[in-house]
Amino acid sequence: MKQTVTESMFVDAFAACGRKANFSHSGRVALFNWLEAYEDDAGEEMELDVIAICCDFSEYKTLEEWAKEFSGTEYLIEACETLGIDEDIAMSNDIAETSDAIREYLEERTIVIEHDDGVIIQSF
């Protein structure tokens, strides 16, 4: 038996599970909209599992913040090699083209959901 979840119910479910801090309000709304579109495209209903969503997705204020978190890891090293940029340049907050390059790298490998307060990236 499945229950239809509204945007408000989805947003509130994170607080009820003690996971409100995992995503901003606009991030939770963006996730809800993306998951609803995914259900429509797949033709299959999903069950709301806040913990699984928190494990599968992370929110960042900027793509550069993602780069800083993954500095020195295989992901950022591979991204820099693929994009032909130096890791130090990828860490710079004042180069707009770096954001575009990181976005392109991530979009080829995972789900990137941009919204008003930042960006949500699916773990890969």
C-alpha cells in the first residue's frame, strides 16, 4: 500500500526523521520535484525513504564546495585530468569556467540538481 506524498509532506518528512539539516528547504523542494519527474519518466512509484535519500544525495552551496570536499580524492583528480585543469585551479572560487567544467564532469557521471540555494549531487 502506497501513500501519495505532497511537496509539503516530503519537506516535513526530513524534520520528522531528524534529517532537516541535510538539505536546505529549497533543496528538499528541488529533490521532491526531481523525484516526481523521475517517477513520471520511469512510470513507477517510489517509496519515500528519507534516510536513503540522505545517503544517495548531498547538497552543496556551489560546485566549488563539492571540489573542496573531494580535494585529493580520486573523483576530483579524475575530474581535473578529464577536464585538463589543475586541481588548484579547480579549487579556486573565482574562475567561472571551472564551475562549468565541474558541472559537465558531474553531469556525465551522476545526477546534478541545481536550485536557488545551491546544488544537489547524487553520490557516485
